[in-house]
Amino acid sequence: MPRITIYRRTSCNFCDTAKYLLEGKGVEPEEIDVTKSPEMRAEMEKRTGGSDTLPQIFIGERHVGGCDELIALDRNGELEALLSGEAESGA
């Protein structure tokens, strides 16, 4: 299973929703709270190519996007393949 990373902030409903969706799939994502860390926020923006909204989610090295994009992947059946490592993980 690829490493799952969520860049998030404290008290963010979208961040929580993304985390709970992943946990419901049996995945324990690595959470990086950028609330008080300009360095981690800068890392996130670099990895995403400039996206600064939260959350920002990575499955392996693939940038999934935010909560809405994660939900869309789940609805169209692509999320399971990504989480299992069966789908191509390139960006």
C-alpha cells in the first residue's frame, strides 16, 4: 500500500472528512498540520505546484488534490485501486 499524506490545518471540516473517508477504507494517513508551520506549508505548495487550499492529499507521490477530488475518486471507483497500489501512481 502506498504512503498516504494529508496536509491539513486544525479545525478543518474538509480535512476531517478526507481523513475519515480514508480511515473508512482501512488506511491510516500521515497527517501534516500546516497551521503553525510555514515550512510545512511551503513544502506542501511546492509538492502541489502552488495549490494552497487545504487539505492537499497525496497517495504515494500522486497529488490527488483536496477533499472533493478524493470523494470523486471514491465515487467513480478509482480510489480503491490507488490505495492498493494497483493504479499508476505517477502525477
